[in-house]
Amino acid sequence: MVPRLIIDVVRRRWHIGAFAVFQLHIFYPLVAKFWPSSAGMAVTMCGGWFLSMASADLFSLRVLFQLPVSRRTWWLARWWMSVVAAVVIAQLASSIGQWREGSPLFGVEYALLSLIFGVLYCGFSMGIRTTPLGKSGVSRRRSRLR
């Protein structure tokens, strides 16, 4: 059921990922001017973090709430979208930016290292969001919007 949920969300909101790749590959040359040796890693981790924050809300569609799935299934689907998919999209954009700029660090090893660190970073931040510390920031923000 988790793959079906993910495929449905991606099918409905694919344009968000495409626009994120476009934005982040433009962002790469700016970061490379300031920190050329770690620009790919920085773009992957920052982009993954921003996308993980946004993709956690993709499952708030009314159509999806009507499905008879368990909380565990919801959590797994959100985890795959918020951690793995967000980092893969950010890494794709970073690789396109490295390729366009002709970076000497462009390669499979650097991309895999960036993916691993990005998944660890976004997974840790998603874990923090489930604690009372992470929930306190969300509840304050939502109470201001009401």
C-alpha cells in the first residue's frame, strides 16, 4: 500500500519536484562561487531539507485521508517521500548543476556520498519533527495562522 500512496502523490504533485530541480540547479553556481569544494553536498543537503519540509504536507490531500490505511502505512509513505524522494530530487538538481558548471567533483562517488549524508540529515530532521520539540514549533505556527 505504501508504494501506491507514493505513486498517487507523485502523480498528483509531480510539478513540484520538476520545479525544485529547476530551482536547485540554478542555485548550484551561486553556491559554487563561495564554496567550490562542497557546493554539491551543500545544495543536496539544503535542497533535501527544504523539500522534506514541503513534501511532508503532500499527504494532506482530502482524497488520501479517505483511504482505509493504518497510521504506520501513512508514516512509512511520508518517510519515503520526505526523506528519500526529497534527497534524490535535490541530488539530481545538484548533479545537473555540477555537470553544467564542469565541476571536477562531478562523479558517481560524490553523488552517492551526498545521497547518503542527505538521507541521514533529512531522516534525523524528520525524527526531530516527531518529538515534542519539533511539534511545538508546528503548533505555534499553526495557531498564528488561525
